[in-house]
Amino acid sequence: MALNIRPLHDRVIVKRLAEERTTASGIVIPDSAAEKPTRGEVLAVGTGKVLDNGQVRPLQLKVGDIVLFGKYAGNEIKLDGEEIVVMREEDIMGVIEG
């Protein structure tokens, strides 16, 4: 997906990853009962957080990272038919490695 948007400062753009729709016992969960996924892939990152002294601290995230974030973190927007989330780096709880 080619992005036509560049996040500013300490903001990142994340695409939610689809969660499993079947339980361990094989029960299929309908879309209306499924919770929003809290994992996503970083599509773009800003230049960094501007500190009180005017310096810019680079972000610790990079494009392609798989991250965990809160269920209601960030702002959801539609861009070119894709639903993406714009959030600050501090809203992200961690990076999934491996």
C-alpha cells in the first residue's frame, strides 16, 4: 500500500492486523461480536518527538514493525479505502519481535 500521507513529529501510522476469528475449540466468532485487534503493522513514522529544550528525539519504531497498542488508541481514518490508525509513539505498548 502506497501512502499519500507523512506523519509529523512523534506520530506513527499503523494498519490493524486481522485477529483470529475462530476459537481454539473451533467456534467461529461473527464480525459483530469480535473485538478490535490491538496488533498492527507500522506503515510510516514521523521525524521524532520535539523535546522541551528544542531537540528532536528520533522514534524507536521503524516501518514494518509489528506493535501492540490499546484498543482505543489513536484516531482511525480511511485513506484510499484502507482503514488506518494515526497515533503517537507513546500510545504503543511494545514491539512484537520474532
